[in-house]
Amino acid sequence: MTGSDKLIRDPLWDTIRLDPTAVKIVDTAEFQRLRYIRQLGLAHLVYPGATHTRFDHALGVYHLTKTALRHLRERGGVPPEAWEGEELVPYAALLHDIGHYAYSHALEELETEHVPTHHEDVGRQFFASPSLRDALAPLGLTAADSIAELIGGEGDIPLRGLVSGSLDLDKMEYLRRDARFCGVPYGEVDVSRLLQGLQLLQDPASGRYEVGVHEKAVSALESLLFAKYQMFRNVYWHHAVRSATALYKRIVEESVRAGLISPEELVGPTDEELLYEIGRRVLEEDSEVAERIGTRWLPALRHRRLPKRALELTAADLSGRQVEGWAVGDSPWKRAVEDDLAVELGLEPGEVMIDFPAKPAMFQLDVLVERRDGTVQRFDMEGAEGLLDLPKVARELYTTARVLRVFTFERREVSAEQVLERITRPVGGGA
């Protein structure tokens, strides 16, 4: 360790060692902002221990990336060109969440008219800051742009799979950290076995090198995918977490629609800064929407008076029906249905929320595997019988994890028919 290295004690990985460039990055205001953005958004209202932050998580991903690179170097056996861009990879891992909105992923579910873009794209705005550019200067003039590409899964750096892809270390880190701080047993991933099984493999089709895994570590890869399913079902999509998220999204959506805050102003604030600013501005606005946000919705979120479940439909309840695509996000069409229901239930506009969370890439799989006989094969969502069978059941697991819920600001009952006839159609039916 050099004199300018820094050691950080971490409850998950014990000791994390930051090199001098990482220290400079961490010391920027842009990175320090991550201390005040909770990793799991509003999940702490359900799991009190879930107050860990994007800051903690980013350090952990950096640590795992450095460990993975060390394992790959020790294994050797690949030509020098396979290591092109290696020096940028740890810092891409460290900075992969630099552009997150307040309360993490929640706002990304809003329509693009209400939120500028995905957090990975927003991160490019932070890379333009003089302090971050200065921290990355020792890596070269184009380092910031190359790192932004790595985070977005772009570029030709062979090691980019450690930052974005089926084997990226972000997943391994957040599953373990989230489970630890929520106090649940679902996020167990054999991280050590996965790291030891990582290899730089040559794609038989293109001849290019990329991060893959040895066949002996495939069972550990399966553990990661199953852990993800368990965490989504029991933590990320817990009914009260989704209720709090729906309320938070509605507060921000209404604030943007009413002109209280602009979409561009959503980039940069921390969790508490954004809610405080909305709360301050509604006091200056004389309108029904501002009064509703300031006197009902914001206090409800802060005091954990969350919207109630008026209806909950599982995969079995939805059998034979297909939820319309426009009803999955926060589209104007879904909002019209919600407000119609609000009128029927005697509630104010905006106080009925239909929630059907989606994560199509939950079981994404596109990875090179070295077989025991030395051959290299690419495995995707088709899987491989007897080796990686999980993709065959991935769609069933994803379907099971998703639950369609209707939340109401005050306790009401909603029949399945009231909702199904409005936002679903028979499977195989016309548009």
C-alpha cells in the first residue's frame, strides 16, 4: 500500500483499499453526493436497516472489480490485447451509479416527459464536472468519455463485462449488501466462487475476448439469478415498498405537471433535498394540486401513512389475461383510468395508483462458458440442457414475482373486474 492509498472498513467486505485515483474520485462533491441517496429508495420504511447508500455500494463494486481483475491476471493465458482498457475498469465500477436520481430507481419509472433520462445517461452530465474531470485526468484526456461508455455497456474494451452485463459485479454486490441491511436471507450469492470462475474467453463467433465463466462456476451463477428473484419478490417489490414508491412518484409527477419543479431540476438533488424543495415550493403556490401535495401527500410519505392495498392480483389471478403495455408504466392512459377509479371511490385525483412493476432484464443471460473439455460456448436465454437450465423457468419466475396492485390513499375496496376490464385483454386478443 502506498502512502496515498486509503483503507475503508466495510461491514460486508471487511477492508476496501482505494488507490490514489479512486481517492480523488471519492473526494469529489459529485461522488460524496451518493452518501445521501439511499440504495433501496424507500425500502427503509419497511426494512428499517435499509438505510445503506449508493456510496457504500459503489465502494463495494470497486472492491469486487479490483479483486476480479487480480484473479484474471493470476490466471493469465490470454494475449495482451485482451487487457486493453483494464486501467479504466475499476473507476467505471466506482462511478457506475454517479447519475442516480433521489431515492435511486423510482423516478426512472416515470414517463420521459417527467424525468429526463436513465441514470446511466444522466451520469454523463456529472462526468462533465471540472472536479471529476480533474480526478480522472491521470488516466488520459478521453478517460471520462471511455468510462461513461463502459457504464453504458458500450465500447470495445474486452473487460467491459465486469461493469455491465450478465456477470457484472454490481449485481453480486447489491444482492449481498441489500440482503444484509434488510436482515433477510434471500440475497446469498457465492461471490467467491463466481470471482474465481471468471475468465477472459474468446468468442467463437467473433474472435473477440470478453469476460466469461468456467463451467465449474455455473452453479454459482445460478445462485445469483435465484437470489435476484427472491430479492425482487420479497424486498424490492414488497407491497409496502411499492406503495411508498407509488406515492413518491405521484408527488414528483404532479410537481412536474404543475410546474413546481422542472424535469431538469430532478438531476442532482439528494433524497432529502428533493422532498424539501418540493415542500418549500408548494407553500409558495396557491393551487389545489400544491395544497394536496403539501398537506396530504408529503406528510403521508414522511410519516409513513402509506396508500392502502385495495386490490392485489397474482399471476394466477391474471391467468388468461394480458396487461396492456401502457398500464405498466406511468402513461397518460393509465392515469386516466386511475382518476376514473378515484371518482368512483370518492377520492381526490391522483389518489388511486395502479402498480404492476416490470424488470424485463431480471434474468438477462448472455455469457461465454468454457466447458470442461476446453471448448467455449455462448449461453443466452435459450440455456443449455444439463448445464444451465434456469433460462427455461426464467419466464415463470418473472411472472410469479410480479403482482398487480391497486393502492388508494384512503382505505377502499376495488373489485378485480373494475380493473381487469379497463387495463387487460384476453391473451391472444387484438390490440
